[in-house]
Amino acid sequence: MAKKAPKLAIGVDIGGSGIKGAPVNLKTGEFAAERLRIPTPPNGDPEVLAGIVKEIVESFEPDDDLAVGVCIPGPVVHGVIPMMANLSKKWEGTNAQKLFEDTLGREVLVVNDADAAGYAEVEYGVAKREGGTSIVLTLGTGIGSALVRDGILIPNTELGHIILPNGKKAEKWAASSIKTAEDLSFEEWAERLQEVFSQVEMLFSPDVFVIGGGVSKKHKKFVPLIKTRAEIVPAKLFNAAGIVGSATLAHRARYGK
């Protein structure tokens, strides 16, 4: 008789300032134990960070059958990191999946952090049970994105890099950091965001947009000013999303739905 799939998985979220992880209840999307966070050391070299990920994972004393997912702030193509902006340039060209698996001595799934967070929002957050096409846009230093179609993640979309009709790159025109740098009012910022949302909606015709990033807590000040056919809703999981998404994706890669 086949062994029943576990009800937990472990997710680890690697960020520029901190590396945090926790076991996740796969039914509810909630942490099954208190999150452990360790500051990201300067430079963030691959081998050093892999050692920290191992420390975090082993702190929860996981059984061998628990899936482990790690999300990282860069695109991931068949486990390899082709480019990196927020960690050491030594990550570029690194087979991160092999590195983590060799370091931890167990199977690991590596995924982009925006993809992990977006998937968590679709599975457990505000877009749960929406079906169809969901697009998550995270408004921060840049504009991160995740595209999920009928529960299937389409990875590495990088919609913040689309070129708008005005010739500007989306995240250079309308990221939250641009609002701050140029001291834009919410009304002025919403006009810029309108250009982004209109372009993305024209390209993908989503059923729902989910807005992530810290500024999503102030969604009432700008979301009503943006006109789209699709509903726009604020994110729900916030800082937990990367851990939850990477854990869930790892479990489903290993055991299926």
C-alpha cells in the first residue's frame, strides 16, 4: 500500500535582508510552527545561504517524506538562476536546486519568490477558488508578478518589465518605489498604474488581479481609481506568502494534488 502523502511541507523564503522558513499546513495554508528567521549575510553567496537554509529546515526536524520548497528573488529555469539583482552575482548561472539538494541531502524545489507568493494567494488567499486566470502584481522596489491559470503556475513572467505604450518599462514608471522617489500623490500614482493594468489586461485578459507588496495595505487609496474589467483585490497573506507558496508547490511537485 502506497504511503499517504503528509499534510505538511516546509517552505523557506530567501530575501535580501532575511531568510525565513516554517512548516506549512497544506489544508489551511497556515504555519504549523513558529517561523524561524535568520538575517541574510552581506554578499549572500550561494554556499553560505544554502547552509542557512539547511539550518532553518533542520530546526523543524522534518521527516524524510516532507517536501521542501525554497523561493529566491530571481528567475528559476529548470533549477538554474540565470540572473540575480538582490543577492550576490555568484548566483548567476548557479544550479540552485542541485546546490540545495546537495547541502540538505534531500529533494528540494526552487522557485521564484514572486511566483511562490502569487501561487499562495491563489491557493489560500483572496483569489482562492477563483479558477480561470489570476495575475498577482507585487508593487514594491519593482513590480513582481505571478500568473496562475486554473491552479497551474506559469513561472517567471516578469510582467514588471513589459514596455508600456509610453515607451517606459512598467516598474520604472509605476513601482511603489517610484511613487516614493517622485513624491507622487495616490491619484497621480493611480494614473500610472492604470497604464500598467490596462496593458497587462490587454495581453492576458485575467479574471482577477491581486495586488501585493506593503502598499497593498493602503489599497483603498488607489485601487478604486483604477478601471479594469477584472476585479482587483488586495493580497491577504503578505510576508507569509513566499513560505506558504514554496512549501505548497514543493509538495505538489512531489505528490501531485
